[in-house]
Amino acid sequence: MRGFGRYAIWVYSAAALVFLMIPIIYTIVFSFNDSRRTNIVWRGFTLDNWLDVCDAQGVCQAFGNSILIGVVATVLATTLGTMIAIALVRYRFRFRSATTLLLFLPMATPEVVLGAGLAAQFLQAGVGKGIGTIILAHTMFCISFVVVTVRARVASLDPALEEAGRDLYASPRAVFWRITFPLLLPGIMAAALLSFALSFDDFIITNFNRGADVTFPSYVYTAAARGIPAEANVIASAVFLLAIALVLVSQLSAAARRRRLAKA
Amino acid sequence: MAFGAFATATSAAEPAARRKSPVALLLLLPGLLYLALFFLVPLLSLVITSLQQPDPLVFGRFENAFRIENYATVLAQYWPQAVRSFGFAALATLFALLIGFPLAYFIGITLRRWPLLQALALVLVIAPFFISFLLRTIAWKQLFSDEGPVVGFLQALAILPGDAAITGSAFAVVFGLTYNFIPFMTLPIYTSLERLDLRYVEAGGDLYASPASTFLRVTLPLAAPGIMSGTLLTFIPAAGDYVNASREFLGSTETAMIGNVIEANFLVLQNFPAAAALSLVLMAAILVLVSVYVKRSGTEDLL
Amino acid sequence: MTNSAVPQRGFAEAGADLELVGITKRFPGFTAIENLDLKIPAGSFFALLGPSGCGKTTTLRLIAGLEDATAGRILIGGKDVTETKAYQRPVNTVFQSYALFPHMTVLENVAFGLRRRRVGGAEALAHEALSLVELDHLSARKPAQLSGGQQQRVALARAVVNRPALLLLDEPLGALDLKLRRQMQIELKHIQSTVGLTFLHVTHDQEEAMTMADTVAVMNKGVIEQMGPPEELYELPHTTFVATFLGQSNLATGAVVTSTGTTVVVDVAGQKVSVPRERTRRHNGEVTVGVRPEKVALHATEPARDANRNVLGPGRVTDVSFSGVSTQYEVTVPALGVFTVFAQNTSIARMHHDGDEVWLSWEVGHTFGLADGDASSPASRFLDDTDTSMIATQRREQLETELEEA
């Protein structure tokens, strides 16, 4: 691509990125709206929403539930998924293709089907729905994503490193905890962050299995009918800014490191 | 990451030297049992529920039966929503590809010489994941509302008639779906383009290929795994989505998709057999479409 | 960890003997090593030389404990370690890909083995080992920040610091460029004589094996073909494989016509070739005789017959390639095939040209007679190499190599 084409892709991509940012910026801006009842029309700047986040009924409770569910589901899914990923790469076993199908299917199934299926199961089993059933559901759909993420890391792990550990007087346990695990850790962390993000923002599956308990997304969904309070924007914006700061720091430092290495 | 899920899966090269050991069972069993219990059994529950019939004595209760005609009933009643779902999802996938591919190309190839800029652009693509997608959708709804800036602007230019609205239209729903899935489309394509060795492109030019034919014959095939992952990651959830099409967000009763019908039947009307039958129809249709697509694309090893 | 085979405190006094008794290794579907016996004396620098797929890497992995032998015993310093786990054997390996732990610093890498054995003063010993390879100033770096040659030396320090009874080197110089390889060969040799450990070096590079080792064992198809000091292997190869794998050889096969107390004369396609009795493995029947290319002289006219020289010819020069120090000629002799001759460019003597008629001669004392059969027919020479088990072995070794490189 030369001449005009070269500029066209810059302009087009910049426009696409701006497009992606519009609702994010809107959400953040309206977290400062002096909105009183409905946060639709701009009524002036205020910090009140940020200072008294929990003023809006139930929003902090919902946020706390979401954090709790996210943490528990992440720990469960990351543990189970990491174990499966190691087994898939390292071991031979029967029913391998059935196993990979079982891992692939939850990712290829629309959330509404996953949600309705679990709800039907809980209904038939007579299980009361609430935070517990939400955690069970979130863990289920996170496992496959953990497996995919960690598996790539296990596969790229050089077996010679573990052999070198065995050669250097490390017992099987020492090899795992001092070599294998630290080397897998970036992959496991990425999987855990992904699980948390998926769980935290999940609405559809949650909505089928939450009973009377409220998560942050279900709070927003329910509030949408009568107007979402600006405090919800505050929470979403705070989470966003925190996550973006973390990602920016890690991405930019990684890029800078790559550049240093390339120059060295 | 989720967006790269399908892409990483297709490219992970694995050592062939696998051992057989009882440890494998220990590692696999807890996770697989979990998936069996909370993925397979629920599917079975759906099958059972979908065949139930109303309890003749207690209103709103259902008893186990084998009412296969439940499927015929829901299909006859809800086929417009089902067709609309796949139509909307296909359109959203197409538009997301039209926006996502050039964006991925730009970040993965054009920005290669500026690693910091590349990292920044990548963060911008990932950014929507960090803010509640319901709030993003609400933001569009309010921007598109009848008193909002977009409608006012278009009416001022007389592009839109004075009494017309955007929210509640099919356009708004497809727009919302497209917006929502652009990152899911862009990131897998970026992942495959990022690894693309520019020497291939140079070799293409060296062998007397025009830029266009180099793109078609070299770049595009190398990006194919990413495109495939991106389309799957967009199409599947888009077809089952019910937030964008719901009345409180960008849609109206005229734009209802199959997800809305399943939700309404399950959570509001409590017509569980209908919801279950519709869920299974949706899942079956998607599995058929996906397997045909995967077969035609030639990459069957998705995970 | 209180295993008596592992030196508990600091550095071992010296290397130990290694003895392999009847080692066999079978993988599903093929045999990599068949009934291998090998004894390496303490303190020696021993090279195991062979083409890829000969079983040498498998041998190394068996000694390290990374594979289990199907049959046979492994003894280190007289102690049977066949059943001992890799992490309990007094053996350390320098891996082909170095296998440095990427998440640890250079110092942590080198101290790793000492710390696992809870040796006191691990850090000081690690610094000492790094000084030995002249890299102590980089001890705080991560392996990714080092060059290939530096990584190689860290890998060496990481192994040597444990003062293992036996140090295994798996093609440790394979990834380096030629110049660095030569330099490292000298350094390795120097370190070996400094620390006095037993080194077992696996390589497919015959020049590397000959430069560095006191003793070279040439391995082929899971069997050791010949073993001895490099000069002996080169000057007096016992088998066709050794004669052609270790350097180049001109070989010809014929029937013995006379056999005296000192000399055996072989008729090769109507021409007589003499070989000293003690330099041939066979004394009757069909014998393959050979001579190294640099031992052969070219003559433009038929040389006078001399009891101390073998003469073949006439032949025709079919290829000349000049390489500065020497010139390589290919001479086709009717009924005998192509002979290679290396001529030192010591004087601006008359060059032979493509198409010239020439005679070949060499001292009878430089001739050798091989133990195995017909060398002139390539079919018999390479038939065994292409059978399925060989291919399988090669696949396996290639895979292992790839895995270690990945």
C-alpha cells in the first residue's frame, strides 16, 4: 500500500479506535453528572457520585457480590483448568478427542443456552438459586478459557528445563514448584485475570441463575428500565480506570523492554 | 485471552512425546467431572424440560413427558425471531470484520515500527472489556435517544425525518452488536497478523506479485486462522445475545431475537418447555453452522 | 536428601569411572541401543561420536537417568546407579539447548544444584564457578540477556560447580558459530584439565571429537564400532563406517592373493595392493583395504615399482578443487571407482588438470584393512542404514533434538 492507501489505513483505524472509545468516555463523563434521579441529560459537574458511591440503593451490595463471585469462580476455574491443560500437553490418555470436545463445546454454546440449561437443572434438582449457583455457573464457563490460555503456555515450555532440574538434584516436587510452576505462572495469571473479567462482566448466564441475589451487571440491567443511577457509572469507571492503568503499565513496560532488547 | 482463545488453540505446537501415567487421570478428572456436571447434565436437563407438558392439575407446573410437538409449536410461533437472530448476527459479524480486519492489520503490521504506539492501540482495543458492556450499550442508547445528539444532528441535516427514531430499530440492534464484538473480531486477527513474517510479503513482491495479489495470496491466507476465530467469537455470542435487542436497551418488540424469547419464556412467562426447546434449537443450529464453517475453512483442530 | 552417591559437601575430589554393562534400550517399535558395553576411566575426556540417530544421545540420557534402560547396568565409581533417579545421580549435564532457567539469574542458575543438595556457601561456590568461565561479572543478569556463547559457559558452570563424578556434554557447541566453537573447544579442554572431572562428550562433529577428547568412541546403529585415541582411530580404522565417518577414505575390495608373516596382498580389480599384516583385520578371503586421501601422491607418469609403495592406475582426473592450503583431486580409476587425493600446496609444483592421466601411489605402511565386507558396492554399505528401525531411531533422536531446542 502506498501513497493514499498508507494514509487511509491510519485514518480508518484512528476512526475505529475513537468509535470504540465513545461509549466508554460517555460512561465516565456521566459518572460526574449532577443527575439526581435519571442520569440521561447532562445537568452539570459534581463529585458527589464519586464521594458517596454507596448512596444509590444496592449498588455497592451488587458490586461486592460481583467481586466475591469473581474471586471464587476464578480460583476454582484456574485450578481445574490449569490441571487439565497440563494433562492435555504432557500425558497420553484415552478419550482425548472427547475431552477436547467437552472443553470446546462450552465456548461454542451461546450464553443464553448455558444459562437456561443450568437454570433448568437447578429447577429440576430443587436447588435454590443465589450467589452459590452463580459461582457454579461462572466456574463452568471459565474453565475452557483457562485451559486454552494455560495450555499454550505449557506447550511452549521447554521440557529440557525440567530435565535440567532433575539433573541438578531437584526432586520431582522441587522441579514442579521451582521450575515448572514459576514458568507457567504468567500463563496462569493471564488465565485468572481473564476468568475474573469474564465472571465480573457476565450478565446473561447470571440472570438465569441468580435468584434474588444481585450482581453488578444484573443491577444495571434491572435499573435500565427506570434509569441507571450515576453511582453505577462511578463503579464501572473506577474498575475501568484501575484495569486500564494496570494494563497500560504492563504493556508499555513490555514494549519498552522489547525495544531495549532489540537495540542491545 | 478470551478473544485469542480460538487463535491460540489452533497454533499451539505441542511436543509429541507424551507419557502415559495415572497422574493424567488425577489432573483431568476434577475439571472434567465439573464440566460433565454443570455443562452436560444441564444440556440433558434442557432436553428433558423441552419435552415436558403442563401439569393438568396445578397451573404453571410441568410434568415429564415426551411432547416432541413442543418443538413444532415454538418453531411455528417464534421462527421470525430465530431467523432475525441469525440475520442480525451475520450482519454484525460482517460489519465487525469490515472494521476489525483493517484495524488488526494496522496494529499488527503498520504499527510494528512503533512498539509503544502499537501497545497503546492494543490497549484501546482491549479497553471495552474493562467496562460493563451493559453500561456501554446504555451509553449508545442515550446517544441515539430521540432527544440525543445523534438524532438531533441527523434531523437538522434532514437525513432523518422529524418523527423518526433510531433506538428500537433493527439498525440500532445490529449497530450495538457490531460495536460490542469489534474487539472479539480484531484481537484474534491481530494475533495471527502479529506473527506474520514480513519477509513473506517481501518475497511476494520480489516474485512479481502486485501489492493487491500479495495481500490476497500471502497476507490473507496467513490471517485466515485469526479471521475464523474472530468470526466464531462474534457470531456465536451475537446470535444468542438478548441485551442489545431488548426493549430497555437498543431494541423493541419488533427487533426481538431468539435470546429475548428464551429469556421471556424462562424468567417471565415461566414456560420452561418452550424456553428449553428454543435453547436446544439455537444450540443445534449454531453447532451445525459452526461445523460446516469449520469444515469449509479446513481447520478442524480448534482446541 | 542423604544419598551416598551424591557428594554431600562441596566439591568431589575427582571424577569417577563410568561403566555400562550390556545396556539395551528399546522404545516402542524399535531398538535404540543393543547390548552396549563401555568403560570410561576416571578423569578422562571421552567423546561419543556418531551420526544423528546412532543412539549416542539416548546413551547420554540413560547415564543421566533421564531415560530408563530396558536391560543392563550402569555403574559410576563402581556403584550401581541403574535404579537411581536422575536427581540422585552424581552426574550433571550440559544440555544442547543449555536449558538455562529463564526465570532465574545467572547466579541462581549456577547455585541451583548446590542449593538442592543444601551445600553450604552455595553462592560463593557459584561465583567461583562463574569466575572459571570468566562470567562472574554477569552473575546478576537473566539468561535472555546473554549471548549464545555466554549462555553456553553458564550452562557449563552450572554443571561443573556441582563437581559431579561425571559431566555429560550433549552436543554443547552445536548452536555456536564456527569461530566461537573453536574457541570453546579449547576452553572446555582447559576446564576439564583444571577441574579433573570425567567428561563424556556426545557429538556428531568428528573434528570436535578429535580435537578435544583423549578417547573417542565411534557409535553407529546403537553399537560402538571402534574406540581409542583419535590418532589411532584416524590412522587405523577398523570398519568401513569409521573409515568414512571419521575423515575420508579411499576404499577398494578384493581377494587376498598372498599372505606372508608381515604383509597381506590383495588383488583389487587386477591391481595389487599390499597392507602390513598388523594393519589389517582380515587376512584371507575378501578384504576391503583403504588409504587416507592425504597419504596418496599423484604421478603424471607411471612411477617405478617399489616394494614399499602401492601403485594404482592409470586413472583420469575428473575434478580439481583448489582450497588454498591444499588441492583436492578426484581421480577415476577404471573398475575401482573414484579416489580422492589431498595434495598440500607446498611448492608451485606442476598441477594436474581435469582430464589428465595420472597414477596413484602411497606407502604400504599407510594402508589399512577393514573388518567388514565389500566397500565398493554402495548397496551393501548403506542397506542397513535405511531399515525401518534406523529410521525410527533417527526420528526419535530428531524429536529429542527438536524438543531440546524448542
